[in-house]
Amino acid sequence: MGSLTSTENQMNLDLHSLNRRNALKGLGLSTLSLPLVSQLPQLQAKGDSSSRKPKQRVIFMFSPNGTIPKHFWPEKDGEDFELKSITRPLEPFRDRLLFLKRLHNKVRGDGDNHMRGMSCLLTGIELFPGNIQGGSDTPAGWPKGISIDHEISNFLQAKEETRTRFGVLHFGVGVLDKADPWTRMSYAGPNQPVAPLGDPYEAYRKLYGNVREKKQINSILDDLKTDLSQVADKLSPNDRKLLVEHSRLVDRMGKEFSRSDDLKNLAGKPPLLEEGVENLNDNLPTLSRMQIDLLVNSFVNDFTRVATLQFTKSVGQAKMSWLDINERHHTLSHEPDKNKDAYEKLIRINTWFAEELAYLLKKLESTPEPGHSGSMLDHTLVVWTNELGKGNSHTLNDIPFLLAGNGFGFRMGRSLSCENSAHNRFLLSLAHAVGHPLETFGNPKLCKGGPLNLS
């Protein structure tokens, strides 16, 4: 019997949605509530959670401007490695770490190394010719292909049992409203950059709708009902009749808001966000924790199984004032190693990124896996990476790739030499780990040897 066409698959999906909606109508839910409630993950007919295969999730975390290799990479390969100063905050997760050493971004062509380091990081393919000038290299445009986060998301979204509400979510910390190859690492396809959500309040609205605003409306409706009841005895019969109609309208509005905002069916309640935190440099530590909390909660509620967490951008110029550093990050990264003051500050900056990764891992480790034993970290792989191997040399060799967590079948707790491989082979490994057996990804010529053996 032949495989289903895309049209037939869509018809099956539409029928599934219609059946679910008919069932919800039978429960007495209104037309206003149906679009939101019918999409709640717990109401989607995927069968008994205890009988399903554990979820696989992946997070790509980006920090910019290269690292300080001597203080990042372990000296020894294998399991007998010691964490250097930058990665020491990750000591509690040592057995869940995998350092991929000697892995290079070999994509060449148009654009400077910052541009290709960022936009080719997850795509593994060249940039189109364009008019964006960087450094002394030829100008360039966007990449010629999809990024691995979207490739994996598309694969998962194609199957009912792994389909989620959003497919992939992108969170940004200190990401400004500017679009160029230095600012985007995720691509839905050739020439299709995807912007991260840099505002946690916007991310909250995307995940949960206007719940916070509607709670305020419910409070106003409660006050209105109280006011109407207080004046009822003082009105004429005709006015009282009109008042009753108004009261019924208010009741209906309140019920609709209550139904559409019902979060009781979510596996995890939305995190409480601090009010009034603007997207400003000095707020980066607070913004980071807010975004991480939202990201983890999106996993808890199975809104997505693929996410990115982007700190600033390639050539990022954050001023880490909370670390008592007054110079900007990218400016410091250009200083020679003999500038000991800049060198020490760059170590502190990269250590702070490691601390934020540790916070993310701790959140995942302390969150039980919904429907299964263990924690969410047991089923989530985090990939911490960078656009450059080292800032002042602008090298695309030895790109920092540090993996943390479990769930992809990789053997963790070690430092592994990738023997000067192109990073395309690692991207292939990620696809294969979720059951997506691609032969190549990005530039086919850089995929020779196939996926890395990480098991």
C-alpha cells in the first residue's frame, strides 16, 4: 500500500482537529474558547503518556566573540578531564558534559568570519552574495539553507506523536531590533532568518496569550458586578430590568475570560515575571533568568521540543557592568593576549555565560519529566556554542561546542577529539539522534565521513 500524500496527511490532521473540537463542544465549551482550549497539549489525543516514548528536546545556547581556549578546553581527552576556570560553574553536571574538541566551521565564501561564524553556525552552508559589508571581506547576504534547529523541528512536526504547538521557539537576551547576518543564527530556509524574542513579556504573550492582561480585566468585571448590585435597589423597574441584562452580559464575559484563561490543564503554571524590566544592557542578568524560566516552562508544557537561547549577537558589545567591567565585550575580545587586564576580563565574561548555562541545567534537573521518571535534563540536550574559536584571531577553527544533558544517546562525561572535522558532521549527528537519517546537511562536501560517532 502506498504512502500517504501530503494532502491526505493534512486531511487526517484536519479530521483529528474536527473530532477533538466536536468532543469539546460536547463538554459545553463556547466557540470563543474552542480555538485556544482545543490546542492545549493535554487535550490533544496522543494516547496514554505512560506508554509513549520519552521526549527528546534540544536547546542551542549562543554566546559571542569567541572564548579563551586555555581556560575553556580540558587538557586531557577522555573521561579523566578537569574543568578549566570558565567551565568550573558546570562542575555539578560534569558527568553530563561532552566537550567536542577540534571541530571546525569550514564554511567559506562571502562575508567576514563573524558573519559566517554566526549565520553558518547552525546552517553549515555558504552565505548568498549580498550588500552587507563586514570587515575587509566581500559583502554577503543570508545563508543558502535551513538551520539544524528548524530542520529537526520540521521533522518532529511532521509526526503526530512529536508535534507541538510551536515547533521551535527562539529566546534572546540583549538582542536588539536589527537584522543582519551578525544577529541571526536560526533560519527557516534559504534567505529566511528568524528573529529571537528579545522581550520576555512578548515571549510570555506568545506562550500564554494575554493572560496577565485578562486577569486585570477579570478584576474589573468583578468590581463592575459589585457596583451593579449596589445600585440595583435604587433604580426604577425599567432601569432595573436593563441593569439585569447588563449584569448577565458581565457574567457571560467573565465566564468566557475564565474559560479561555484556564491554566489548570497545563503541566506547569507560567513563571511569575518581574514587572517593568526593559531590554537594556544593565538588565541582562535579570532578562537572562526570565527567558530561561520561560524556555523551561515551554518544555514542561510541551509547547516545543526545540529552542534557542541567544545572548546578544556576533560582535556583541554588551558592557558587563554587573561584573565590574566597563569595556564592551567585542572591543575587549580584540585585545592581544598580552593585555592581561583584557584577558582576565574575558575569562570573567565567559564564566558568566557558563553560570547562566548552569542555571538552565539546574532548572531542567530540578523539574520532573512530565509523564515519565527522572528529570527534564534526562531528556534534554543543551548545546553551548559560539561564532568564533578565539576573538582576537577571528578563527573559525576549534569552535566551542559543549554539550550538556542527556536524551540523544550520546556518551557524556568526557572530552572528545573530533580530529579536525567540519562541524557539519556534528549537525548531522543531531539529526540522526532524533531518527532523521539525513545523508548530508548544509554543504554536502563538508559532510564527508557522515555523522560523528558520539555514542
